[in-house]
Amino acid sequence: MVTEEEVEVIGRTLVDAAQPLPARFRALFTLRNLGGRAAVDWISRAFGDGSALLKHELAYCLGQMRDEAAIPVLIRVLEDTSQEPMVRHEAGEALGAIGNPDVLDILKFYSEDPVVEVAETCHLAVRRLEWLQENKQELSTSPYLSVDPAPPSEETDVAKLRQILLDESCPLFDRYRAMFALRNLGGQAAVLALADGLRCGSALFRHEIGYVLGQMQDEACIPQLTAALRSHSESAMVRHECAEALGAIARPACLETLRAFASDEERVVRESCEVALDMYEYENSAQFQYADALCKLQA
């Protein structure tokens, strides 16, 4: 049984800007796993932080928790044009993940946002909610236990899915459905098809490719992720996701790259490498779980 006092200690670690960022991330993911109103409230309090990376992850976690208590704060973040685009985009995605159709109007409004990442995300969230309304059955559980911005396609042929994924004339929602179908199929052919997506589409699309490759943790895509992280012409939103993916894959070939870019001029890339190095250490250790703030507290 987790006490209110324990949740508060973890929450205070999350909101304390003096704490190392990896410790704050571990506190955040501990709160996500614990769930409940107090966890939602502590996560919501951190949106005033100076780290766009942390705020992006706050919104991501609130979406994954699917707690409707988070809807008001996510709407405020989406509406707040002083927030970084990657934070607003993640708030829009989280509103779609929670799955309450009451937010359709606000998502439709922001699907016309002048910031393309926000507009595309809100359009995808609208399509997800509409799909859920049209298809009354429950979405099958992701093998990665994540709430995804689009349901996987029913297609199982890797070549056909790759064709849809890379076809920029296809609706973005259909390309995302192909993306998540490839992820769920797994195997090197699917990984390499997804990695080809790092060379096309919008920054939002490429960022999602990086996220999916990180979930799969397959070393076959290390060269493509490394190339994207090394490219200073690439969007920081994409580079940061590729850094975190390399941390999750956690092979020796990832380590040198992450160390090199831990001093990148882009703050979100630097911080992502810092978090990724902590993830690398976790993946190569005997630690029981990454979200370990409660375990440390109770030890």
C-alpha cells in the first residue's frame, strides 16, 4: 500500500528543479505507474518547469494514465502558446489518448493551429477519437502496453505496410496505423522499414518513428537513429526522440554517441542524452525497474 506521504515525497522530487533530471524522470514514471488523483496533481504542477523535455514527458504520462482528471490541465497546456511546440503537441496527443469524446471540439480547433506539429497531432487525435466511436470494440492491448495515437492496421504484410508508411500522399492517420502495425509485427524487416521513415514525412512523423524504434529496442536501427541524432539540420524534436531510443536499445554502439551529444547546443537534445544515458545504465544493470522512486523510498 502506498501512502499519501510517499506519493508526496515522489512528487516533490519531480517538481524540484534542483534535482538531477534523470531522478525527476524516474519520479515521473513512478507516479505514472502509481496512478490516482494525487499522482495526476503532482505531475500537473510541473508544467511551469523550464525543461521542454520534462514537460513533454509530463503530458505523455498523463495521456498514458488515461485519467480524465488530467483533461483540464492538458487543455490549458495545449492552449498556451508560450509553451514549446513539442509540449503543446504532446498535450494534444494525451487528450486523444485519454479517449473522452468531449474534447473533440477543442482538438478540431487546434487541428488548424499555425504550428504544424500541434495541428498534425490534434488532427490525429481527432481521427483516433472518431475511429473509437465508429469501431465500438475495445482496442487490442499494445504488446508494449502503451496507448498509441492510432490503432494498428489490420494488414500484416511488411512490404505493403512499408509502402503505406512511406507514401506521403496517404493520410497521416493511415501511415501511423501502418507504423504501429509494423511495430507490433516486429522482426528485422519491420524495424528496417520503420527506420526508412526517419528520412521522410514531417518532423512529427519522424519523431514518432524514433519513439517506436525505442520501444522495439532492436539494434538493427542503431545506424539510422545515430545519423538522425548527429544531423544538426534535423528537428530537435526528432533528435531528442532518437537519443532516447538509443538509450533504450542500450548497446555499446549507442554509448559513444550519447556521450558526445550530451553537450549538444540544443537543450532538449542535451537533456535527452542525459536521460538516455541513465536509461542505458538501467538497461545494462540488475535494477528491478526504471520507475524506482517508490522502491528507493521504501528500501
